[in-house]
Amino acid sequence: MIEARPPYSHTHMADFDICPKRYLHKHVLRDCPPEPPSEALLEGRRVHEAIASYLAGRPDAPEPASKLPTRFRGTSPDQGEVLVERKLAIDGHGRPVSWQGSYYRGTIDFAIVKPPVALLVDWKTGKRRENPAELEFHALLISCHWPGVETVSAQYAWLRDECFGQEFRIPVKRLLEQHRKKVEAMQASTFEARPGPLCGWCPVKVCSHNKT
Ligand code: SF4
């Protein structure tokens, strides 16, 4: 029997929410034909790398095109521990583990951690859409690595619109349980196709609903 399996990232869970069949082929069977990365994906990578270099204070880093990251340049140590493009992984019980063999994992774009609070920012190059799911997943990873954190104040930074999005104040207490329930639903799934607007941008060519 085919089952969902770790590692679980936000992308895996988001793909499952869009369409269980899409998740199955992309992340479990991994049988989608290889495609070159889209220009939007490449642009997103370039922007993230540029912001990370700038915020890490690399002397040769140019100013990023957006002014939003400048707010965080030169954060002093007494403001908290600064994370830039930090990979965090945990096991199914929320214990920090290495990336390989992890259960949940993700990369934090930018955060300042000073228990009992943390500030979390996720750079976005696409269209504005205020869904806190990715922020909640990353808040879970932070809270498991810094157990003193009780609340994460999290925002997307919409680089195209040059503005910060809604501020989500995320209590971390029940995040592990919430994500465990999501994974249980994935593991119990029979991976039915769920046709929708994204069938026009789906890598699952064997699906009869594919419109690419
Ligand atoms: S084409 Fe549509 S229904 Fe088929 S796997 Fe992709 S998203 Fe799901």
C-alpha cells in the first residue's frame, strides 16, 4: 500500500491540500517528468539569495531591489538570535534533529528569536495571499528548537508590492498537535484527484485532468 511519508515540509502539505494525487506523484512516487525551473522560481531563488547575503552582512552584497529587508540589517545581538536562511528540522515528537532523516523540516527566511517571543518574516515574490499556513509551520520549527518561545509574531514581506502583510501572532502551544493531525490525514489518504484551477500548472502528466 502506498502511503504518505516523511519528510513533511510546508510544500508537501500545501500540495496535499491542493490535490492529494498531485502530492502523491510529486513527493511520494516522484515520477513526474523533469522540467526546467520556471522563470518565477529562478527569480524567487535569486531574490532570496540576494536578501540573505545582504542581511548576513557580507561586504560584497549589493543592496536588494526591495527596501523591506533594510529594516532588519544590523540587528544587534541583544535584540535576539538572528536566523537568515536557516534550515531547521525536527522529528515527529518535536525534537531537533539533523536535516537528513527528519520528519518535519523547512528553511526560515528570516527570524529574530528572543524567548518567550520570536519575530518571523517570509520573503514573497509572488502575488499577495495572506494564508498563515507556511508561517505556522515555520513557527513550529522555531518553537521546537527554542523551547522557551511561546508566541511567534509572523509576517510575509510582499516584495512586488513593497509592503509587509498582515501580522499573525501565533501561539505555539498546539502547533505540533495541529500538524500531527494534518499528517495523519495525509497518511490515511487514498490520494484522490481534486481537479481545480491549478490543473493548468500541474507536473502530473499522467492525470486525466492535467491541462498543461
Ligand atoms: S492535474 Fe489537477 S487533479 Fe490531476 S493531479 Fe494535478 S492538480 Fe490533481
